[in-house]
Amino acid sequence: MALDMTRAQGGTAVHDIGTEIHGLITELFPICRSITGNGVRETLSIIGRHIPLEIHEVPTGTEVFDWTVPKEWNIRDAYIKNSRGEKVVDYRKSNLHVVNYSTPVRIKMPLEDLKKHVFSLPEYPDRIPYRTSYYNESWGFCLAHNDLLRLRDGEYEVCIDSKLEPGHLTYGEYLIKGESDAEVLISTHICHPSLANDNLSGVALATFLARELGGRRSRYSYRFLFVPGTIGSITWLCRNQGGVDKIKHGLVLVDVGDAGKFTYKKSRRGEAEVDRAVIHVLKHSTSDYDARQFDPYGHDERQYCSPGFNLPVGCFSRTPHGEFPEYHTSADDLTFVRPEYLSESFAMCLSILSVLDDNRRYVNLNPMCEPQLGKRGLYRMIGGPKDGGVQEVALLWTLNFSDGAHSLLDISERSGIKFDVVKKAADALLQHELLGALPE
């Protein structure tokens, strides 16, 4: 699988894909999602217009390792009215106003008691915070701090028209079959409501990566998971224990639409092939980046990398969770994520997957000294980047280290030559029967 260089080099196709990804984010943004419920189903239904998703429903009460699939939560409406009957808080204006997973309530109470159920951010007084109560049944509202300060003493009518009852946890899955049963896992969480970067950017990027890869021939099979955070990946792992040995590489995609530099958190293994591929692509790009060691805090990579599985799965993002001030607030909106940044993220991910798919080991079929390149016409193929030719130095490195023990990525890392240049050299040597591909 070779990278489409029009996308990689920032041409028109990149701009178009960024606009498409942002368009999907815009369509999904108003939906109130949670770890269960109809918001997740509606989201997966929209994604299913782009790629053929398989939808899974797991009943409440299902034991998944040390966890239990929770009750299903759905909400129809919520508000707070003052003594004059005016809505001072309205869920229909922002679904962030209600603490996600709030139990139903309809009551009148004084402001003093109401404040015990209200969350705000004094440091960002115009932003609505995002809060949840997934595993501790309670209720609450989130307000901009300036709006909270405007509330006057008196009696308030409080209504949360929600249901928390036995149902299902829902997730989506799409497997693209390649030449091999070995898999690359791409996972993203779909449980957040109207938050554009965290994580509709990851959801939309994964969708369009899946659409792109679905139309290509590839060596690996690609498994895309759209799961609720934490409980979703735990549930999938529990239900698929027998097949996880097929996963050779993996990425969790999150926070990929902002202006920040690329950030990659390595897998628990630290030097897995996916870790090396990501660092290689970032190193040879023109973009600033940060590579971090694994830690057991963050997104679903911590489940895939738990010691019982220890899968080679890293986390790919721009600014990581909690490190941008808009994180988990109403400021993480449609203006915070931009098509140009989504385009960059798409191209970077496609480059990484291309390295993984093309990284193979070869054996030099003429290993006794250098073969004569001129009589085979290889010198006619040598040229600079402008004419798309191969580099002599790349040919020599590839010949010398194609001993069955070194992969193309090994050669690229050791020589300092970009992977796609080494790959082009290998293709030329294969064409002239100087290399042989080792079986998988």
C-alpha cells in the first residue's frame, strides 16, 4: 500500500478531505452522546453512511472482566426555571448543561440547595464545563460561571427528563480484509456529547481513514472500532480475547483537529513497530511533534496495553487531553477544530499506515559484493526527488542490509533515509531481480 502523495504533500486533495472531515464533525456535533444510549446509535448510524459498520449491542449487566455493562441512559429535556417561570438553564441550547448520566429529577428548591448540584469554571467564566456521573447515580447541571453569578435567591424549578434503565451498550466495528489476517487496529471513543476536538475529531478522522483504506489493496487487515471510552474498549477486549493475537499494530485517535503540534504516546512496549513507524513519519515531516513514553492514564490505549494484553497500541493526537484550555468545555466547539489541521492529521495517519503496510524484509539475491547497477539499467532510474527517481545511496543501503534480518524500516532508521525513498529503492531492486521478498 503506497501513500497517495497528493494528500501527503498538502495538495488540493488534502484540503478537500479536511473539509469533508469537518463537515462530518459539524453533522455529529449537536447529538447528545454518552457511554450508552440513542445518541451513540444515531452517531453510528451517520458514520454508517460513509463506511459499512457492524453494530454490536451488549446488554446491561454483562460482566466484562472486573466491570459490568451499566444501565442505558437517555435524555429528552432538562431545564432550570426561576420563580417567574423563565428558563435560566436550557439543555436544548447546550447538551453540556446537564451532567452526563444524570438521574431523572423534577423538584423545586431554593438557590442554596440548587448550587450543591451545579458545576462551573470560575477560571473560565463564560464556558460551560463538561461533567459526568457514569458510575455514581446522581444529577447535576453545568453553567457558565457568569450565568451562575446572575442567579438570584428564590425558588427554582428543576427538571431532568431522563431515563436510566436496563438496556445496552452500543459500539461499531468495521473490518477491512487485507492479504493477511494480521490486523492493524484503529480505535476511537464516541461517548462525548458536543465536544468537537475531544473527540469528534478522532471519530471523523477514523471514519475517513476507513473509507480511504476500504478502497485500497493492503497487506494487513484493518479493524476500526468506534467505542464508548473505557467501558467500550474493555467490553470489546472481553468479547474478543481469542482474536487479539491478530493485532500487530494499533493506534488510538483522539484530539486531532486543533492547531497544536502532533503528540504521540508510545505503546507500553515502547519500541513496537508502530511506535517506530510513527516516530519515523513525524521525524521526517515538516511538523513539530512530541513523542512520549507510555503511562497508564489517558484514553483506551491503557486498556489495549494492560498487562494481560500488552498490545502494540499507541495514542496519536495533536494537543493531548487536558493540555488545551478548551478541553471538556463549551469552548471545544466547531471553530476550535479546523479543516487544515484535520487534513494534516489525515495525511500523517495515512503515512504511518503506509509505512506499517509496506515494511517488509527482503534478501539480497546477489550478495557477493555490490552488483553492477549500470548494466541492469538502474542508473537510468537514479534521479532527484523532482523527477521521482531513486537515489543511488538508497539502493546501496537497501542492497547491503537486505539480509533477511533487517526490514525496510530498520534500513531507513539506520541510514537516516526517509522510508518511502528506501521503499522505492526496494521496488526498483525487486523489478531487476536483485531482491527477493521473504514470506510473511
